[in-house]
Amino acid sequence: MGAKFWVKRGVLVLAVSFLILFLAKYFKSNDFAYALGQAMLWSVVTTMVYLLVLWNKLRKNPSCAAKQSQDENI
């Protein structure tokens, strides 16, 4: 799994978590600036936690990661 995989996965998680958090905060408070700031902060935290857990799984069991990367190339 190269850098391309990690960047792609990170950007995808960041975008999805930002969108969900922004919409939830905006509809809850109706304040655009507050919702934007909170979504930016917590989407970065969420992405980092996700990538660290994924990296830890890869480190513990690399054979499963190799199988997964082969399936993505198909």
C-alpha cells in the first residue's frame, strides 16, 4: 500500500466526515461559522483516528492488507 492509497483514503474520509459533521452542526445551531469551524476541526481528528487504526491493522497483519490491495487493482 503506497502513498497514493493512504492519501486517497484520507481525503475520502475527510470529505465524508466533514460533510456529515457540517450538516449536523448547521441544522442544530443554524450558525454557519460555528458549524464550519467545528466540522473542520472534528473531521481532521476523525480522519487521523481512522488512518491510525487502519495503519495499526496493517502493521499487525500485513497479509490481509496485501490481499486487500490486490483486490483494489482488479
